[in-house]
Amino acid sequence: MATAITNFQCPACTGPLHFSPETGKLKCEYCESSFTPEEIQALYEEKETAAEVQFENPPQWTDENLRQMTCPSCGAELIIDQHTAATGCPYCGNPSVVPGQFSGMRKPDLIIPFAQTKEQAIEALKKHYKGRFLLPRAFKQQHHIEEIQGVYVPFWFFDGEADAKVHFKCTRSRSYLSGDYRVTVTDHYDVFRAGSMTFHQVPVDASTKMPDRHMDAIEPFCFEDMKPFSTAYLPGFMASKYDVELEECMPRAEKRCCESVVDALRGTVSGYESCVTTNTSGKMTCTHTQYGLLPVWMLYTKYKNKDFLFAMNGQTGKIVGDLPVSWLKLSGVFVGLSAVLTGIISLFM
């Protein structure tokens, strides 16, 4: 019986396959055989086509945008939402892919495979803690890590050219002696700059589930490692299709590009003692767009009933996130500073 879910099974022993960031291949948990994504994709192409057809047929989505599907490995009933494209069966643990979520217009053009492992993500978080004096000691304990999940996050990529015009108010001072007085003269200048820059593959995350601040902060990604999209890279990770349309992401791409042009133009203004931006205008002309998936490790921690979210670039290992502050340590710093200031003041009294 056809199913809308696909499990990638080992051709040698039928065990579940997981994509390995270390080798860039799919590895069997049982016999340890390895296969390239191209080999597995070719082997399961017909099965994926059947899954896509089944996905488009009833049952339809419920009012809660949920759908019941069957795990091909153990027959358990799985519930997914309308954006889930790769998940794992909570009963047998086998990774499952929903090819229908990536069919037709929903199919990504590109993907950057995971290069960082789960273990590397944990070590990166520990290093992120080091040297942070105000971090509570208890927070550093590993048992506070609630969940670590590798996620392929949907992104839109924009090519185009951005133009900007910027006005600056600048000053330059000079001084000279006039009798018994030193005279300082400050000259004011209205400086204008205009220019354009070409941009290629500017990424904007297309998932409402992912915090934009975290997704922007873990950049850059190395786009030289991009591959043509294949579902064979997904087993072992979560993935979802976009839920933010291209048109909605365009303003963010335009803002980022125009700000980059303004920064570049600001760098050409030199020889002044002060320089203040007074007016800017910019516009981006988009020439090409693509849709792809980028690898992100999401790490969830809990401390004193508060949740803290960290994101790590699954390709480069760059990690960002908010950290709690030990108020006891912070108060100690203030007490110490107060004592030092009091001692300095007393020297001048």
C-alpha cells in the first residue's frame, strides 16, 4: 500500500539510514554500510514519486492543519502539521521524509548539508559558556540541555543590485593663536555619496518558527558547499517547507542590501573629525530568487523555569543565544566598583 511518508532503508540490511555530517554520506545504524546521497536518491526515486501522489490524495488537512500518516517501518500513526517535511517516528525511531511537501512549486532548488555533528553542537555550547563571569555556575551543567535538534531551515535567496544615496553632516576644526587667545574654528560640511552594489544569494529565513535574530546572527554560510536539493540529505534531521512567502521576505532582503551599501558609502567619507548620517534612501532591484534549505542546530536549555534558545550554524559551527545572568555575581561587581570609586574619591578630598 502506498504511503505519503518515505523511510530510507539500507540496501544491504534494510536498517534505517541517517545522513552523517562527518562523511557526507548516509550511514546504516546496524551494518554500518555507507551510501552517497546520489545513490540513495536514485534507488528511491520511484518510491518518492508514489509518496508524492499519495500525499496529494485524501485524507486532507484538518481544521488544525494536522494530518495523520502511517510510518512505513512500524505502521504507527504519525501526526504532522502542514509544513513538516522530515521528522522521526516516536515509536520505532526511524527517520521519515514527506516528499510531497517538496513537490512542484514547493521543491527547494538548493541545500547545504550538515557538516557539524550533534556532539560538536554540545561542545560548541560549552565553549560559548567559557569566559562569561556573570553566567550562573549551575547553568553550565550539561543536564540543563533540554533538547538538541538538527533542523533544515527554509530560506529564500535573493540576487540583485541595490542603490543608495546618503547625506552626511561632517565637521573639521582648526585652531590658532590670536594675541592672548586661542581661537578654534569649526567648519561644517554637507557631504553626499551615492553608489550601488551587486548582491548574490542574500539569505532570508522563510520560517515563522525560527527567530529572525538568531538566523541572521549565525551567518555567514559558505555557499560554495551548496548541493542540488535531494531528500536523501534529510534522514536524521527535522525539515519543513517555507511558511513565509517570497514577497513577504523581499523587504528584509532589500533592507539588508541597502544598509550594506550605506555602510560602504560611509567608509568613503574620511578626513573629518565627526560625521553624522542625516538622510538615506535606497532601493534594491531583484534579478533572481532561489529557495533552499540551510542546516541549523537548535539547542534548548532551561534554568530556573526559564527557557533559553541557542542556534548553531550546522555548517560552520558559529553559535549564538541569550544567557542568564547571576545577580549575586553582578551585585558583587557593583560592590567592588563602588569600593574602588569610593577609594579614588577619598584621595581627592
